[in-house]
Amino acid sequence: MKNSEKLLTLISRRGWKVATLAEKADIKYTTLKSLIDRDLRNITVAQALSISQALDIKVSDFIQEAAPMTDENSYLNPPIGFKVKEAKSVYETTSNKRSLSILNYYGQISAGELTSINSIEKEDVIELPKSMLGKYADRLGAFMMRVNGDSMDKIIPNNSYVVCIPVEEHELHDNDIVIYSYNNESSMKRFSVRGDYVVFSPESNNPRYFDFAISKDTENEVEILAKVILYAVTLG
């Protein structure tokens, strides 16, 4: 059965029409109709999540394959000499042998002020088509969180979803968006190394946020927990 046929069956079981789902998922009817006509090819993560939430089902219930997404990550000069959290001991993720990746969902990550890392707890598991994660599809430790705050809202608005991977030092580069901890508190910011400082920068429309710079002399107090590889935004 095609992806679109699965989705239409699920819609029908609810007693809905495509227009009903479009309204409840906050997707334009013409957009949803076009996606269905094309067997859900080129569906975005945000659209898939909105549909699954509206129907109270898993993404895998109506998508087994998806068109590849463009990986737009750009890497600059690698930083040196700071502490990177050992990822595999912190987050556990499995991936099946089909076309789905199973990610742990850890609730909210602050995109504002630093918040206690002890408040980050696993809440659920999320299934996403591997093709949405590109080269990271089988990456051990990939996980999802929901953004809480506006310090990165020029790029990632409040209440967006982010998919993250724990990183080794050689995988971390200037301009990566990372989740980091400092004095046992965590946040999400843009990472860079500037001379003798490690800098975590906001990208916000709110002028109250400033760069947070830490001297390399005290770098062991900072841990890079993961970097963001994908985010999903529900358009209003």
C-alpha cells in the first residue's frame, strides 16, 4: 500500500475528509492535497509531525519512505582544546533495519537562559524516516527535543523541534548549533572559537540576549552535549 493510501485510510477511519485533517494539522488544504497526490514525497518533518499529532498516530503508520532532504550543514575550521561530552553513555538510540530511525524524545531544551540539565528527562520515543536524517540516519545516540525560548528565533523559533546527535571533538565545527552545559546547566546556542575563548552566541530578535564567552583556561567547566542536525517548524 502506498503512503498516500495509508494516510487516506487513516483519515477515513476517523470519519474525516482531507480538508478536516488539513485544518487540524494546520496545513493548507492545497499543500496537503498536493502531498497526497505525490504519495507524500518531499513531505517535511514538521508536516509529518503535525499530521501524526492531529491523527494521534505514529509517523511510521503512514510513511515508510520519504524523499531525501538536502543536508545544508556547512563546516568551517574545527575548534581545539575543549571538553566534549562522551555521547554514547548519555543517550541511547536504536534504529531498525527498515526505513525508520527511532529517536528518544527528551522534552524541552532551553533556547534562552541556562536551565538545570537535571530537568532533562526522556519522555517518549519518536519514529522518523531515515531519509529525513540523511547521513545521520543510523547514528547512535540521535535524539529529539522541543525548543523552549527565543534566543535562537531568527533560525529556530520557540516550540520548534530539533534533532540532535552527540559529537566527538573532531565532528564539532565553528557555527554549529549545539546543546551545551555549564556548571550543570544547559542551553542551545551557536558555537564558535574566537582566539582564547569558546563563545556561545544567540541569534535572536530579542535584544536582551548576548554572547556567552568562556576562556579556554576554564574550558573544562563546559561540556558540548550534542549538535543540532535538523529542525522542524510549524508555520502559522
